[in-house]
Amino acid sequence: MKKVIEGKMYNTETAEELAFRGNGLTPNDFDYVGETLYRTKNGNYFLHGEGGARTQYAVSNGRTVYGGSNILPMTIEQAKSWAEEHLDGDEYIEIFGEPEEA
């Protein structure tokens, strides 16, 4: 998927895929959500999300609601926050390096 946002190209084909998280449902389920974190060649982060008709990725044609997808640019802080919520510690460290110990 390609999307231009604020004059910058976000392309899932050329960016580095860093992590995926799904909610355990199949893609044909109305409640399915799958999100993939990417980093562009220039070091920018973005999330490619897709989901069913009852998710934040749903789209409507005015009469019917159906599944869809979107690209959301993220700051490094937003990407780290997403990773903290959805990845385990080893996956986080692989992407962002080891954080300061608590």
C-alpha cells in the first residue's frame, strides 16, 4: 500500500517491516484487526492497519460499512508506545535497542 501524507510517501513495499500484531481473529471476521509497524529508508515510522467492518479501519460507502486499511505516520515516541503495548520485551529491544532499566 502506498499513501502520500503531508508530501511524504509511505510505502509498505519499500519500508522495513518491524513488527506485526493481530488480534487472533481471521481477516474475514468483522472484528479482525492487524497492524504492522514499518520504518522508511529515511527513518520515519508508520503503522499500516487493516480491519473488519466493526473496527477503527472500517470504511463506508454511505450504505454499507466494510473492512478497510490505512497508513498512520508515527513519531518515534508513538512507535515506541505502540511497541510497548503490543510487543514483548525482546521484540522491543530488537527494534529500538535496550531501554534504561527501571
